[in-house]
Amino acid sequence: MRTMDWGLQNRLSRFIKPSTGHSVMLACDHGYFMGPTHKLEEPRRTIESLIGYSDALAVTRGVLRTSVDPNWDTPIILRVSGGTSILREDLSDEGITTSMQDALRLNVSAVALSVFVGASHEKETLLNLARLVDEGEKLGMPVMAITAVGKELEKRDIGCHVVKTYYCEDFSKVVQGCPVPLVVAGGPKLKTEADVFELAYNALREGAVGVDMGRNIWQNESPVAMIKAIRAIVHEDANAREALDSYNEYRRERANVAKPVQL
């Protein structure tokens, strides 16, 4: 990795833990394009039970100011792009919605924006990224590119400090061709918990430094069990089978706690 300014390195180390080199990021920024989202209608309720197991929390400026306690010490990754919603067929027509000065004022650890490689507004999103990276380099603020890829990512150097993208065939080649840390997105809710754990395990095994998951955690019927099992994969080298066992064990423990005492 290229040499970074001290401030950039320090902010990155807040959420990519130096002790393991990995990270569990909790994505709660869906409202900016999806509107009210199942299990995220009251963001604070959702976030509060999971924040203690997260290495970083990804939110919008509005959710940060209204639903995140400033006394919580979990690093914030601030979503700073937007402009379209799921009502539009083309989600790639985004602009920058939050200034870098506001990000600094909010004391976040990184800013994030979407980049749509191969989409109709590819150029605009790449220019948004270039502008943010320029500002981030001047101010010591990491920029995470949330990258939807229509063409091979390993053939492109997009200049950011962290990349979030989706798991795919030959994912290890994407990681090898990416000069900065790469985290895997959870994407839409998968069918089973086992599918989520397999995705996380395979991505870490193939070189990702962590996961950035939302719906596959907080839309689960046992979100705390889910994020604890994900942490076991990311920080404790658990495999998918061990993570599933951990998930089921936590649920059994909670069920036993909830049972009335029989005399």
C-alpha cells in the first residue's frame, strides 16, 4: 500500500482494526435511496442493539444527527452521495450531497459514495470520486468507493482509500487487482443464514479485509446472533459452519433465558 498521511492512516485504523487487519461494518444508510426500509424504520432502535458489535457504522448525515448517540464511540462512515431513489430505473445518476467540511464537523472516520462502473452515469460518479479523493487527501479523510461493477474492476485504478463491492466469481482476482483494502457488501437479504456466512467466509478467505452488511444482519430474526457470528468469521478465523453453530447457540441461550422458571 502507498504511504498515507498520518491522519488518513489514523482514521483508517479506527475501523480496520490493527489487531486483526479486518473490519465488521454495519450498513444502515439504505434510506437515502430506498426510503423506509423493513427493520430500519426506526434507525436508532435498530442501531442501538448492534452498535457494540460493529467496527464501523455506515449512515447518512440525517440518521447520524437524529439516531446515533454522540457518546457512542463506534467510528462513523458517512454516506455523502445520492440524488435518486428506487423509483428511478437508473440509480447511477448521483451527486455529492454532503460537503467534506460537514463530514469533518461531524467527526466521521470516512466518507462513502457510490461509483457505477459501466453504468450510464459512470463518468459523473467517477468525477465525484476524484473530487472527494482530492479533498480527502488534503484533509486526511478516507474515501470509500461503494462500487457497482459492470466491467472488470481489476483493470481500473479508481484512486480511493477503501473499496466496497459485491462478491463474485474469481473474487480473489478483484482483490489482487485492488491496491487498497477491499470489503465485501452483503447486498439484498440472502435466503439463509448459512448463505450469509458462506459469503463472508469466502470473501475473507479470498482477501477481503472485512464485510459491510446491513439487511443480512438487521432484517434477520436474531440480529445480534447474526452480527456476533459474522464477527467470529472476520476477527476469529471461524469458518461458515462454526459461524452457523455460534448463531444457533446464541439463539438457544436467549431462548432459555426467556423461558419461565419451572418450580
